[in-house]
Amino acid sequence: MYEPIRSASVHTPADGADFPHRSREEELDIQLAGHLAALLAVTDELGLGAAGDRIAAQVARLRGAPPARHAGLTDAAPVELHRRAHALAGRALLVAASRADTTVAILAAMRMDAHTAALAGPAPAGQLVGAH
């Protein structure tokens, strides 16, 4: 009733493939360095030099070379830049947590907090930020 399959399945892995394979850790390093480099560009555009230096140090550690610092401006509003930076820091935090990189996870969490505070604006006198 059914005819047997005569050719190899497309789902069968090739034997002795001649292309390089990266480990999961290498892939996560590449992904994390990319998220941090994007965060660095937004951080530099916001003019946050000290934070940018800390991010650049981690990108250099992951890539083995110092990153190119942001050269151009996007003319985006500061509020939009803080939102973008918050999202990028969140992505970096997720990847850092999955590869157990505590240093980058702490840095990303601190950047998320800083951008959240920048988006919230100054708190009225006598009121705690985030208190309801």
C-alpha cells in the first residue's frame, strides 16, 4: 500500500559536512555582543559617556576587540532613545542570563533601571518613585 522511501530524507543530517559549527556559547556571545553594541550606540547618542564606557568594555571582552563608537545621530527624541535603550538592555539581560554572564546581566539591569527612571521623569517632592 505504501511505497518505501528510496532517497535520503532532507531532515537527515549530512555526514562529514565541511562547514564550521559554532557552539551554543559562541552563538550567545555573538548575540550578546550585538545587543550590547546596539545599546552602546543609543547610549552614546544620549550622551551618557560613563555608561557607554562600561558597555564598550563588555563588548570588547566578548568580541576580543574594542567596538566602534557611535558616529552619527538619528535625530530621535530623547524619550524614544530611552525607550529603545531600555528594550535593548532587556534583550541583553535575557541573553546574559541564558549564558550565565553575571557581569553583563547586572550592567543590563542597571541600564534598564536608569532608562526607566529617565522615562518616569523627576518624582514630586515627598513621593517615592513607583509608590502607589
